[in-house]
Amino acid sequence: MSAVANFDRALARARRDPDEPQPLCEGRPDEFTPDVPPSEKEAKALCADCPLLAMCKEAARGRAEWGVHGGIVWLDGKQWHWLARFGLLSGEYEQYNIDQN
């Protein structure tokens, strides 16, 4: 079974049963899909105590989404801060590239 499917099943169980491990992001979309990307440190802190952290991080690699997943900011299945560090963000996100000069 894929990482995405495993995570989706864990999330579905959590939504059905309050005794299952609960993701910290549930019900807090503004913090996990913000208009301005959080720093790497802020992203890690958002997810630090989440019981689904590792599963979420692995699943994020297979999704084409924007937001904080598993303590990392993702854009289309790629790590946001890595893209910014190497000047690979384009279009509306280009302003977030980190100048390496």
C-alpha cells in the first residue's frame, strides 16, 4: 500500500474515532496552508508533537499539494525551502527564492 493510502486510512480512522491518534492540523487550515510560507523552523514546530508526523511527511512526497505536511512546507510534492534555496520557485512564488549571491 502506498504512503498516501496509509496516511489517508489513518486520517479517516482519526476522524471516525476520537480515541485514534489525532493529527494536529485537523481543523486548522489557516496554519497549515497559509498565504505566506512559514520558515523551516516554524513548519517543524507546527508538527513536532503530531502522532502522524512520519506518516504525513512520507505521504506528502506523493501529493501535489501546497502546505505544511510532516513538519515540512511542500509545493507539488517538492520541499518548498529546498526549491527556494536553489532559486527554483517560479511564477507567483518566485519572490520567495533565496538569493544565493
